[in-house]
Amino acid sequence: MSENIQFSPWLDSSQKPYIQIQNVTKRFGEFTAIDNLTLDIYKNEFFSLLGPSGCGKTTLLRMLAGFEKITHGKILLDGEDISEIPPHLRPINMMFQSYALFPHMTVEKNIAFGLKQDNLPSNEIDQRVEEMLELVELTDFANRKPNQLSGGQSQRVALARSLAKRPKLLLLDEPLGALDKRLREQTQFELMDIQEKLEVTFVIVTHDQEEAMTVSSRIGVMDSGNLVQVATPAEIYEAPINKDVADFIGDVNILKGIYKGQNKVGTQLFSEDSNSIVYATQDVGASVEDEMWFAIRPEKLEISKVAPSDDHNILKGTIEDIAYGGSFSTYHVKLDNGRILKAIRANRERTKEHHLTWDDEVYLQWAPHSAVVLLS
Amino acid sequence: MKRFGSFNIFSLIVGFSFLYIPIILLILFSFNESRLVTVWGGFSTKWYGELMQNQGIKDAAWVTIKVAFVSSTIATILGTIAGLVMTRFGNFKGRTLFSGMIYAPMVMPEVIIGLSTLLMFVALAIDRGIFTVTLAHITFSMCYVAVVVQSRMSSYDDSLTEAALDLGCTPFRTFILITLPIILPAVISGWLLSFTLSLDDLVIASFTSGPGSTTLPMKIYSMVRLGVTPEINAVSTILVGVVTLGVITASLIGRRQKQQVLKTQHT
């Protein structure tokens, strides 16, 4: 997809969505798992459904696969209503969280299973299995049984099996949840490569926000059965729609502000924490004295022992705690009113040389365009 | 692990003696030369040879094997279905009643089962014979299969079934290709269990059999009433052997399966 550097079909109104989830509701008895949810996903997207456990993301995925019946609404795939089609007739494959490898079959037989159901000629099956084994680099393991594989190998067999039928849409339920951190990061890149190489649309469910940020074209943040925000990882991170999203994705300092109007610098908010006016460049439609919040990511807070020359957006405090992370350090700064803010500083010089240590009086400053004003 | 104390060893010996001395005596005396059952007259296998000449015992054995084979096979099919339903379909309406009704024959006195099936056959005017004994055996051995299959299904990962469906396999083929092979050890041990249960049943068979369908336990019982002969010891020894073999095989299969489950959970 090298010619398509700016991959954003959702901004192009001439593009037709590949999956259309239209006003879908799912109830389990009294409990509403999905509440009137509408979502369009485009071809070749790597779409993540992200949310805390119990938010309905897995239920939505299972409805796409056909394992859960939709209570209201419908799901279209390439313009065709698939709501009533049973799972074994849908041109969609899924990779399960537990991998669900058939324990009584070898790796090879597991991968061939789906192809055999389509009654393909055996030489074609062999060829495709071979291709898949190469893709996931497990050619030497073709004759192993699932219980002779490591976690990472099982994960790749599960992936190969779900890709063998060349589905147009692949659903992945927490695909990397069972892997350790290093392997997970490596596998994330493999997943992205495979997705680009095979031009498959991926819909992935995860509760790991870092994973979602790394792999996705877009993220749908879910909470109690509905989508809170659907946007690119950068938009979600830089311009979250509300406090919950800001808080769920990455670390953030959320401060309260009272709206005082606009001036040439931008939006003026009175902050109780700094006991002064702070500025944000973002325009907000609000009336004077409205209560709102502004969110600043820790890495966007400048921390220094020297008072900054200009006096915009400054908070004063003392260093309460330092978490040394090697490439960066996280400082917990206690404001005079007792609130603790987090600031991250890249360790560009060795720590010995910048002399920031416990109980130091420091200034925190941020640029007006770095803060996000949140109305709710 | 705690060493065996002398009291523990004593209890063990007393307990096992209580259980097994009668059986061991029976086996020993089946190799007795003497016609008198309680007097040892030297080792011999002549009663086994005699047995082969006894048409009555041979007929009864043949009936028993036929009944056990057919009834355990059908009971396995029905019991497997029942076991699957109980784990697969969660909390459907009337689940408690259904499972209670499946387990009931395990605790119901055999006399009651025998009597009630007899009454039913009489009411329906069905001639008693091999057919009725087989039916009655299916009824009471089905629940054992259901229990074994259900306990296996409780550790079965449902996403295996879903994965097969997802890959385009029809629900029926999924059962044949995925579910059944995985639970097969449980199904086989269920079959062995019901086979042995049918083999050594006396009470229910006595109620439901008719002329020409005397089973081996019934035959032995009627022979004993005329006095114990070494021949009876011989046939009983064979029966003990077959049943022991069945039970041991069933438990070995069960143990292997448990180890496999543990192994897959660890990886």
C-alpha cells in the first residue's frame, strides 16, 4: 500500500463502507450489551474496538461473526445484509482469544480444515497450507500437535488458520492477549505486515490501548454498549472527546477550568489549581462561567527548576516522586493545593547532569495548543 | 507424603479382605479338582471344560453378550446426547427437572425400575424377551453415560465448536469432526461402563426377561438355588474377569484423558 500513504477512506465521501453496522442493539435478557450502535468500517482498514471489559466489544465482534443474534438493527457486508446468515455461511473468519486450535489435529490439518470444508481440490489445499505456513514461519512445525507448540506458535497457527480461506474480513478477539510483552510487540508488527500484504480488512478487539494505538487505522472506543469516539489513534490521543476517553487512552492530567471567554491568545479558562487564567488555542462554544476541563498529556508538560520567561500556563509545585524509565523519567509533581500532576521528560542528558531530584521546587508549563479543552 | 502407620495398614488389610476374600475364594475353587465346593482336591481346569459342554450356560452367555452390546451402544448414543444437551444449552427452562430425571435411575432401587418396566411392558402387551431386557438396560445405563460425557464436556472449550463453524463447517459435521473426537475417550468409557452394568445385572433382567432370554446372572442364580457347583465358580470367575477388564479399561481411558486436559491447559 505504499502508494496510499494517506489511507483514510472514511474522509472520502465517494468511498462505500465495507461493513455497515446499522442501529444494532443486543440484549441478553434484561441486560443491554450493545445499545443502538452504528458504525461504518472501510475496506483494508485495521479497525480496533477498544474498551474496558464488559463494554460490549466482544459481543459486537461475535455478532459480526454470527455467533450472537442481533436483537434489533442489521449488519451489512459489502452492501449485503448478513444479519440472518449463520456463521458457517459467512465469508468472515475469526481468530479466537483462546486460539481454539483443534487438539486432535496437526498444525497442517488445523490450517487445512477450513479449506476442506469448501471442497477444494487437495493439491490446492496443500499449496495454500504451504503458503500459510510460510507466511507465519512455521513450515518446520507442520506435523506438530497444538500441545507441542509455544504460546507464540499457537497464536500464529490460529492466525494462519483464520487467513487460509482468504477471508475479506478477519475478526481478531484479543489476538495477543496471551503473549508476553516482547513477543506481543513483535507480533503487532507482523500482524500489520500481514494485513497489508494480504489486503484483508481486520477488526480487532482489545483492551490494551497501546496495542490499539500501534496497529490501528482507526479506533472505536466503547463504553457500556456504545461507541464513545471513533477516530485515528492520533486523534483519539491528541483530541479525545471527553474525560473518559482521555483517561482511558494513555496517561493524562485533567484539570478543572472555568470559562472566561476568548482573547487573542485563545480560550481563557480560570484554573483553581494555578489560581490564574490559563490559555488554550482550541475554540469552545460555551458561555462565561461554564465549568469545563482541560487535559494535558504528561509529555507535553515542560518541567524546569528555572521560572519560565513568559507567564502563561504555569503551575508550581515540588517533585514528590520520580519514576526513572531509562529513556524518560516520569515526575510526580505536587501542587501547592495538594494535587499531583505527572510530567514526563525525555532523558536527553544523563540524569546526573540535569539535577532534578526529590523535593525540588519546579515549574510546569505547557503551550496553549498542547492542552485539550473538554466539555464533559 | 505420610508413611503408613501400623493401624492404617491393618485397616487396609481388613477392608480389602472383607471386599475380596470371597471373590478370591471363588476364583480359587473354580480351579478345584474336587466336586465338593469347599474341599480342596488339587488344581484343575476341568470345570472350565465342563462349562463348554453346558448348553444352558452357553446360551445364557450369548444372550447376555447380545443384550449388553446392543443396550450399551444405544445407551451410549442417548446418554451422549443427554450429556451434551445439559452442558451446551445452559439454563433452559426445566433444566433441573431434566437433569434430575436423567440421574434418577442411578439412585432408584433396581427392584422399582424392574417392576415398573415390567408393568409397562405388560400394559403395552409387549412379549417379554431379549428385546425387553435390552430396553430396560438402556433405560438404567443411559444415565451413567450421560454423567461421564457431561463431566468431560464441562472442560470442553466451546470456542472449538465456534472455530469450526467459523471455518465453514456445518453444525453436524462440526460435531462429527471436532466435538466427538475430542470427547471420544469419555464416550468409550461410558460405553464400557454400561456394558459391564448390563453384563452383571440380575434384578432388572429377572423382571423383564421372558422365556428364551435368560441372562447369565439369572442362569447362575437359578443354578445356585440347586446347590453351588464348581461349574458356577468357573463361570463366575470368567464374569469377574470380563467386568474387571471393562472397569479397568474405562478408568485408564478416563485417566489418560484427564492428563491430556491438564496438558492442554498448561500450554
